[in-house]
Amino acid sequence: MQNYRGTFVNKNRDAWVEINLGNLENNVLKIKDFLNKNSNNPDILAVIKADGYGHGSLMCAPTLIACGIKEFGVASIDEGIELRENKINCPILVLGASPIWAFENAIKYDITLSIFNEEHIETAYQLYKRLNKKLKAAIKIDTGMNRIGIDKNSAKEFIQKVINCDFIELKSVFTHFADVENKALFSRQIEEFNDATSSFEKEFKLKGTKKHCLNSPGMFIYPDFGFDMVRMGIIMWGLTPFSDNFKVPEIISEMLPVMGLKARITNIHTLKKGDGISYGHTYIAQKDTKIATIPIGYADGLDRRLSGNITAVLNDRPIKQIGRITMDQVMFDVTGVDCNVGDIIILLGGENKYDSIDIWAKKLNTINYELTCRLKMRLPRIYVR
């Protein structure tokens, strides 16, 4: 198998995820242009947790850096260490909670941790005494997400205590919004964040401490509240962060999908009228039907509940998936399509105008984030521009 630039990729199956780095570059540059025109042009932290939402953090990070991204967000210390061991040297923030026994590795690998309780401060102190190295930290304030973070009522005291610690290097203070489309809830959370942080502006400036709160949808709805930095997540992958009933900003239409899903036909045969296909024979042929099989299934992240509800593209023609999706294989009705074993069926990607991750998510009553993260269990990734 070859990618579009001619580099040989040794893979032993005929199904793969295709990542278009050119589309990633397009999306990031358009987002940067939007922020430059509509806000105070804040720094951008690119969130590449969960292996870049399934896109591959190690392969995508260099493109993001080339686009001017100077900081990354991950979910765990291990994700940060993986980036460091692959020569990603820019600042890395662990957005989630980290076990205190792993703080030493954060110091070793120069990774910034989210802190929000007294035990975190004490651990940083003990490590400083032993290693003579400061912990790089970001204070997480809980303003209503009710997940992790220092309670908003205790935030001022906690911030002051951390500022006074000569063994902690305070890199940022941040919060996370529960629903940026809910203006009343957003306003309450931003007010509580401002109340907790506004009296420390002088100290933040002296220490180079950044404030940030906006995620992908927030940066487009409320660009004026970007503070020093915004956190760019799902939007850079060309997927919408908005609900169906929200008026989507025009720039979203300029985003290009980065992830594609493709497979080669492994078998073609004729299903006779009256015969069924796949487990349970949920599909019965009403006439002789030409069937193409591809080697991909629910073990690869293709949700079984999409059975009979997928439109793919084969040789520029739309084709319907039929029968139940199985663990390793899935079948399509290719009647009337001139095709051969080895031809590529496009399930997702720019060439497929009929289905997308967003459409699949709506059909499954879930979110696009979940589906991109699933499509990596066994599938090789091919990177193209």
C-alpha cells in the first residue's frame, strides 16, 4: 500500500484509517485567522489527548507545530511522556487528574500538571526537597462542571497559596465549561472564574501565568473571553462541536474532515433472490443482488448499530451497506456498479458526500468524539497530504 506521496507503508490488511494532514493544516490556519480577527489573538493549546482523538497524536503534532501551535493538552502523564519520548519539546499540559505517585515523572519529563488540592501542593514540596526541581502546574478551578478542580469558593485562597510556593512554577489557571451553548450557565461560570482570578492579575503577569477557559465551541461563540489562551480540540479535526439546534458559526463550513475510513473489496458474489445475508438474515434479497465484502467490522470500531444504515462510495457511486455488521467483515450492495476485487470502498472521508462521522454520531445518538476515538483499535493509519 502507498500513501499519496509515494511512501511505502507495510500493512497486512485491506482496511485503514486515512488521515489528511493537509486538511488539518487548513483547519488550524483558518481557526487562527478567525481568532486574529475576532479576539485578542490568544495563544492556542491544541488538545491531542486520546491519541489525537483517534487521529494519531505523534504524527499530527509536527503539522500542528508547523502551523504555529506552541502547547499541547493531554489527558494523562503517560500521554505526555509518549510525546516527549518522540521529541515533542513544546509545553505539555495534563488536563486531567494525575496520581501523586506519578508527579515525579511529570517533573522528569517537563510536563505541566493540573493541581487542585492540598495533597498536590505537599507532593510538589516533598519532590522539590528531594530533586531540587519545581513542579510545573496549572490550577484547575471547578466553576460548575463538577468533575475535578478546586471549588470556586476555595479558589482564591488556593491560588494565593500556590503563588507563595517557591517550589511550584505556576504556568496557568483555567476552568472548563459544562455547556457553552447555554448562555446563562456560561455567564455564571465565567463570572465565577473571573471572581476567583481577577485579583491576581499582577502576580500572574509577573510569573507569566496564563488564564484560559474556552474550548472548541466556546472560542467561536465567545471569542472575547479567550483570555491568554484557548483550547482547540475537536474542531481542528474538521468535526462540529455544536448541537443540532444551535446556529453554527459560518467558519465551521470551512473546516475539512481530517479522518477518512477506507477498505478494499475482498470478495464479490451474487446473492440470489430470497436469500439472506449475514447473521440473523436481517436482510433478504428482493432480487438477485451483487454483493461486495470488505474486511472491517465492529472490532475495528464500526458500530454494529449502524447495520443497514451506512452509505459508502465505490468508484464515485453511492452504495448501501446491508445485513448485520460483523466483528471483522461487512457487506455492501454493489448492484449496477462496475467493480472488482481490490477496489476501494470509502466509508468516510472527503470523497464521501453521503455519510460522515457527524452523521454516524446522530444516527447512534452519540457524539463524533466517541466515534473517532473508536476507529483505531486494529486499523492502521495512513497519513497523506
